[in-house]
Amino acid sequence: MDYRRLILALLQVYSWLIIARVVLAWVNPFPRNHFLQQIIRVTEPVLAPLRGLIPLGKIDLSPLLALVLIQILMRFIR
């Protein structure tokens, strides 16, 4: 398998994990849900540093910024 295709696939999966985290935050499931905890554990290292870049009070735009940056990176890799 080509390394570029592997990296693109991993970035796509990570994008879906970020989207799942956002949707689950809206639904607000049981906070101790193991699935939700795993998604947070995987996505937080990317979202935490981005959280301070766009301060808008209680609105967290870090997932949107992360998705945009991932898309830019994916276009660069292609």
C-alpha cells in the first residue's frame, strides 16, 4: 500500500472521529460512556492546542479548525 494512501485514510478516519465527538457532545450521552471516552482520548491532543486560537466565549470552534486543517493537509498530500 502506498504511504500517501495510508496517511490519507488515517486522516479521513480522524476527521470522522472529530465529527463523532461533536455530534456526541450535542446529544450529551452518559459521560462515562466508554466509546465517548475513547473518542475524547484520541481527539483531545489535536483539539486542545487549537482551542485557544479562536476564543469565542463558550463556543468551541476547535473541531471546525481541526477539520479545515486536516482537509488542507489532505489536499497537500494528494
